[in-house]
Amino acid sequence: MVHRRARRILGNHEEAEDALQEVFVRAIGSAKEFRGEGPALAWIYRITTNLCLNRLRQRATHPVVVDPEAVDRLLAGGRKEEDRQAILQILARQDPLTQELALYHYVDGMNMEEVAQVVGYSRKTVGKKLAEFRDEARRMLGDAR
């Protein structure tokens, strides 16, 4: 599950292998921080997501090179691999909360209620942040054209 999640976010088998190892090193190192408020699997899933988002942030120095229609297709419900990769490139340039919300919503396909429940924010906050992300993504693609 961890490898599949990492590969889905990072889009690279080798990098997902590295992330897999690092996730479990972090989980073991911070085991006493696990509060038991939910299943351990959800906690590891969250560690995986955050670690992979950090790796995406490290990629942010590279230029965005995507099909300008890719974001519109994905925001409209498209799930093509190239669309997902476009979103991931744009995500690398967002703040951590926006990254997490957009990843859950656009890449994982969760609705706003599900995202709000996972991250512990209101549905209204999730909707507002996702709207800001859509606007920023379209602006970034407009600049890249």
C-alpha cells in the first residue's frame, strides 16, 4: 500500500522504492507520537503522503512543462496519467495544506466531504482552498504558455 501510494504521487518506481523505506524509518522513529486516534494504517498513509509531498516540493525548482488543457481535464474529472502528472508538477509549487487537499481531491478522487474528514478541516475551508488551487493552476499554465 505504501509503495503504491508513493508511486502514485511521485510517478516513479525507483523514487517510490526510496520513499517506501523512508516512510517506515520515520514511522518507527516516531512510533511514540502515534496517538491511536485512528488505525495505524491511516497514520502510515498520512506519513507516506507527507513524505511524497515533501519530495514534490524539492522538485519545485524545475519549470512546469505540461499540456495546458491537462489541468482543465483533471479538474473536470479526467484521470489520464499525463493529467495526473500535470497536477503533481503544479502541486510542487503550492503550500503544504493546498498540496494535501488537492492531492486527496484531484489525484485520489475523494469528494470534499471526505477530504475535510481526513485532514480535519471544514468542508468550506477545503472548498475555498481547492478553488484557490484551481485559480493558481490555471494562472501557472497561462504563464507557461
